[in-house]
Amino acid sequence: MAKQSKNYQKAKEKVEDKEYPIEEALSLLKEIKTAKFDESVDLAIKLGVDPKYSEQMVRGTLVLSHGTGKVKKVLVIAAGEKIKEAEEAGADFTGGDDMVEKIQKENWCDFDVLISTPDMMKSVGKLGKILGPKGLMPSPKSGTVTFNVNESVTEIKKGRIEFRVDKTGIINSSIGRISFEKEKLADNVRDFVNAVIKARPPALKGKYVHSIYLSSTMSPSIKLDVQSFEK
């Protein structure tokens, strides 16, 4: 087990064993900040689902009110006018089979999101072994396989994020930076948690959201009041 730093131990002593309201939790998170860089603010949500059953899979996308603080590099693989549409929308890289070949031959993955038009998925599908392990493979469910290239690129640049429950029933995501104003972080937290709540599988019985923890890159976790989101 990694040894905890003195700063981490001091920060942990300030975190009480209770469920915090959002605003109080964010005030505490800013108070215990010790890193010199602009830390990511992250959420971890434990759900009462078993992802091995397809009917209990939880995933979705949303645009955070104030973005994540990181502008993502977007690659669009398309053809014809859709390439021009992608460029006008602000895509960082565009192309067709030439981009597929570049990824295959050079193992090039200098982008955060890949959007493909449906007609190009036959070619993009060949990249599964390269893109799959990196979480970069486009999918209709995440809105990255679409002919609506303009909207997709624009939303991603504004801060659209994808969430998906892992095999342990937990959803992890960055929802901003510690330098954000507290009110903006609160908005982003509510955006994300509410999106997860709306994605509750219809077939699920019993408690859905078990716990929500807030943290920054270098901080201990702060437990949030789940009931405040379920009202």
C-alpha cells in the first residue's frame, strides 16, 4: 500500500465521517487543496446494479453546464461534405480512409474522441484492437457514430462527457477543475448525478444510488448526501 503524504493525512483529518451537502463538500474540498497544479475534481458513484446483466448496464452522455476545464481533441472520420462540416465545427483532425490507415500503420492516437459517420464504420471497425483498449472506439450509444457531425463536435468541445458503469458497479468521472468557482462546480455535480439518476435501468429493483464521493486529484474522498439528489 502506498504511503500517504503528510499533506494528505492532514487533509483527511478535516474530512468528517458523514454525508455532506454539495456546497459544504466543495468548500471543504477547496480548503484541503495542497497541490500546486489545477487538480481535476472527480465523482465516484456506487450503484446497486450488476453490469454483467445487459438490462442493468448504465451509460449515457451529457453536456456539463460549465465544461470539464479540458478542451478535448476530436478526430472525425467521414467522407465528402461531412469532412467540411467537421472542420467548420472545430474538429482538430479530419479525414477518411487515410486516417484509418494512419492509425493502423503508426498506432497514432493523439486525440481524445473519435467521431465516425455510419458509412465509415466498416473501415473504422478494423481499428478495434487499437482503439478498444484505449476507450476510443466510437459507438452509437455514446453519440460518436452519427451523421450529425456538427452537433456532436460542438457538444464535445463544450464539455460533453460519456459515463459508463464499470464491472464493480461504479461510475467515475471528472466534472471540472479545483480552480472553478464553487457555484459552477456545484452545477456540474448536479448535472452529472442527475444524468446518472435518469439513466436508471427500468428493470432494476431496490436501491439504485448507494453512495457518491467527491474528490480532487490529490485529496481524500468526501461523501455526499445522496438524498439531496433524489428529491
